Amino acid sequence: MKKGSGKVAIYQKDSSDGELTDKTTKAFFSGDNSYNRVEMKEFMDKVHLVKIDCELDNMKVASRFVRWTCSNLIEEIENIIDSEKEIKHSQITNKVEKMLEKPEHIAKFIGSLPQKADASLLEYPLGLLIQSGSTFTPNRLNVQSDQNKLTAETIYINACGKYRDMNVMASRTLLVNPDETQKQTYIIANEALEVLMKNLVVGEPVKKAYSATKEFLKSKDAQLAGKTHTNFGFGVSNIKIH
């Protein structure tokens, strides 16, 4: 190898992950053959900020797929509560997941899309999730619907859908027969969501949307605003699930 005069971009790691990496790193960055080392992450973060038209189209299909899935989950939950049946969380999610395998169900969804889509490319990279009662583990990627039966209290649902190379995730908390304080808090949270979405403007920093939403919450309920996290949401549209 000739003396290095250029740059080599790498992903910096806290520790070695094998002999091949060690040998490659030594060849590029030691002795007379040393190249200038450039961190790759910053560059790739900028690349991922840009979505081409086909990625945007795929993301829209994935988003509508998740919305369709959530609607089916909520419909199943409402029917169970109204009929006072005792059904396990896992049974509900399994039933909705299997709709993807039934042509009559998925054809109706595909027909509702404004653009063409291939039903065979729709999938759930993570199992659908329902939790209810007093024990919750929200915003965790490795949680599965358990064998507990649905209770008509607080219900948490999560759905992750994928179309081609785009993943979309959505969560929702359902309150059954809430008291007045819970109802008002839920209304404010939904209004805050509308403020957040309205302020998500292409070309503008996401921080602006967060700040506008936080100020809205302060104007409605200062105590509630003090309990908000440092971000809204926990996912990115093109996270790869392996």
C-alpha cells in the first residue's frame, strides 16, 4: 500500500469487533501508511435527511398501513369491551396480524390507496402490541402482547408497519370511561399533537416544532408541560429492523 495522502471515512467504534477490523484499521492508520481519518456518521446522517420520491411514496404507504392496522385494533378492542368478552391481548393482535394474509381484507386496503402498491411487500417487522390494566412497558421494541386478558381500563396499542424499505411506527393510549381530569388531559394532549404537526415545516429545524408545542402545553397546563419529555416520539421513518 502506498503512503496515504487522502482521507478514509470510518464509523468510529468504542471497542474492537474482530481481527479483520483491527488489521484494516492498522493498515490505514498506522506508520508511514497513515491516512487522514474522517468520521462517517455525520456525513451519513446528512444523506439520510434527504428522501427521494420513491422513498417518500413508500413511507406514505407504510403510514397508511399503520393507520389501517391501528383502526382494526381499535375496532376489535371496542367490540370486545361492548360485548364484555374475556379475550387475551395476544389473541387480539394475532387476529389483526392475520388480516394481512387474507386477500379480502388487504385488497380493500390496497384499493383505498391513492397510489399503486404491492400487497406482498407489506409486513409487520415487529409484532403488534396491546397492553391494558395497570402494567405497561411503552416505547420498547422487544415487548410482545402477553396472555393477560383485555381490561376496560387504560389500553396501550403499538403498531409497526413496513412497505418496501420504509418502516413506520405509531402508538396510542385509549382511555375507557375516564374521569374528568383524565378526559381534559387527553384533550390537551390531542390538541398539542395538532400544534406539533402544524409546526413541522419542511426546511425548518424540528426544535421549532417542539418549542411551539411546549409553549402551547404551558399555556394550557403548566404542571402537565413540566412532565413532557425532551422529545415527542421515539422513532425514525427508515429505521431498519433486523
